[in-house]
Amino acid sequence: MNKRVLSILILFLAGILAGPIVAQIDDPGKKAEKEGENRTNKNIDKGIDKGFDKIEEGVGSLFKKKNKKKKEKTEKATDASEEKEKSLEKDSKISDEPVSNKPVLNWAKYDFVPGDKIIFEDNLIGEENGEFPSRWDLVRGNVEIAKFGGENVIMFRDGAPSIIPYMKNPKEDYLPDVFTIEFDLYYPGGGWFETYLYDRKNQKSGSSTGYTDIEIRYNQLSIGQTSSTLPDKNVAKSRWMHIAIAYTHGKLKAYMDETRLLNIPRLDFDPKGLTLYTYHAKNDNLYYVKNVRIAEGGVKYYDRLMQNGKIVANGIRFDVGKATLKPESMGIINKITELMQEHPELKFSIEGHTDSDGDTDLNQKLSEDRAETVMKKLISMGIPASRLTSKGFGESMPINTNATPEGKAENRRVEFVKM
């Protein structure tokens, strides 16, 4: 009830009251009756007063409630207004800061896929501490086998040490038109390590510019006038790193750990061999190398699948004697994921295999665990579990001899068999 309605109600009641009062005044001959009416009117007045009091109490209560709600609404509006002012003030402060137009650099995903035909493999198993590594030849300096973290490593000591893979015909070009090179390098924190793409003892470089080596620092790869650094500015200076090189008909890519740093569209020479070299090595600045592999690259995965009904991948790596994936395995796993996403009809049986080293039963269990690890990784990357199974065959199905390091490397594999 608003004030206007209240006013009309009061006037209406006043009109009812006024009628009997006027009639009493106009009739002087009926005094006793008038007095009785006066008493009645007084009672009516009291009743009306009480009624007005109740009306006023009700209206007042109504106004109080409305005023309370209005007050609360006003307070909320004030609070919201204050919050808005604070927000605008904050936005104003932000907008006063200089806006950077610097583009965000999206680093390439790890896409390195090792070749499937092993040309040279050395995991240093069976080497004797302090001896020269048996699968290598010396160009200059001092190099020997050492222990690092319980594993055999090639230690580059002093005298500008330089080594080349020991090949039967070292003067021949043993790097095909499509190849990959991989190794683990311990960088001691100073200087740089060099990977020449020809045999410096037996071959000529064939380069018109003389730039035939990839220089490796703790966070950088370079060749000639081209160099690139890791996006991680806090990477440790002294550490193990995985180096991978991929060459395809003149085009070269090079990776440090999981990042591609070099992408050269055309080299001015034909890579023929490999030389590992550093003239910065000394007793307080020692370089170490392990797990060297040279492999011939090959056919795209989809074409392999169509030709053979399976994809054989010996570039999926695990920790020694374990089913723990190494980071360099992700190139292959990324490619398999892309293939299955592009072809939703594909289903794979993931099958693990080992070489003949070690106990037969342990190799069987290891192959099963490794196949399951790969399957779970693919599932975690979005491939439905219904499209995958896993099994292991241990050492029972070799595809090459177990008498050579290269043969063993091919036998240690994961196969993706089309179902």
C-alpha cells in the first residue's frame, strides 16, 4: 500500500464519520438522543482511531520492509558499483602498462624417427675399463673406456681426441641418401663437441665452404653460420643430452634431447661418414659418449604397413633391463599416434621383442612389459583402448643374427601388427 492509497482510505473513513456528526448538530430538539449518539460516536471515534493505528502500524511495517529491501538493494548496488570501480581501476592500471607485440614461439614437437636398418651400433657392452673402445678407430688424442654411473662410456681425455667408427672399408661412403645418427653425450660445462659428417682419417669432406661439422654446446647446436639454442634458459650446463641427426636427400635436421634445433634445407656436400671430436677435453673438462647408432632411414609408416602388414620400430628405447620409455622414443610414438588418428579403422597388436642377451624367461617378461608400456602411452595420447592389444615374444623371433651389435639392435624392437 502506497501513500496515495492511504490518503484515499483516510478520506473515505472521514466521510463516513462526518455524516452522523453533521446530523447531530442540525437536530437541536433531541438533546438526550444527541448525547447518546455522542457517546456512540466517541466509541466509534475510538474504534476508528484504533483502526487507523493498526492501519498505520501495518503500513509502517510495510514501508519498513520495503525501505529495508530498498536499502539492501541500494547497498548491493553500491557494493557492485564499488567492485566495478575497483575492476575498472585495475584494468586501467593494466592498460597503462606497455603491451608486448612479441610473437610467441611454438617449438616443433619431437618428430625424429630413427632409420630401421642398422649400419653401426655400439652400446659398449663387454668393453674393458681403461681400454680403447674396440668398435672405433683413433684419429688423434687420448680416448678410452671408463665407468660413468655404472655404465661403460667412451671418455675423451686430452690431446684433441677424435675417433671414427671402425668399418671394413673406411674410405667408402657408408652413409646412404637417407640416414640417422644418434648418441648420448655428457657435456662437462665448457667448450664444445663436434660431429663431422665424414671420416677425417680416410675421407675427404667434399664441402665447398668447409662447414661439415655440427658443433654441440650445452644448449646450442650449430653448423656453419646457422645455430639455434634451446628454449629452456635454465638448462644445466653439465649434463647428459641425447643428440639425433636426420639426413634425407640433402636436407638435414638435428635435435638436442626433445627439441629440433637445426633444419637445413640443403647441405653443400654429401655426408660420407662420422667423426666425433673435441679439442677442449682435459682432465677437469671430460666429455663422455655412449649408445652410438647409425641407421639407414626408409619408407613412411603407412607405406610399410600397406606393404608388410606391420611397422617394425627398433627406435623405441627403454632403460636397460626395464620397461621405462626413454624420451627419444616419442618421435616414433607421435608418428604412430598421427597415423591412427588419420586412419580410425586401424587396429594394432603391439608386440615386444628382445635380443638373446640375458635370461630367456626374464626376456619374455621384459618384452611383455615393454609392449604394454607402449600401448598405455598411446592410450594416454587419445587412442581408444579398443583399438590396441599388447603381447611379448622375448627372444624367440629374431629378425637378424644375435652375433653382432647391429643384429642385436634390430632384434630389440617393437612391432605394430595390423589386426
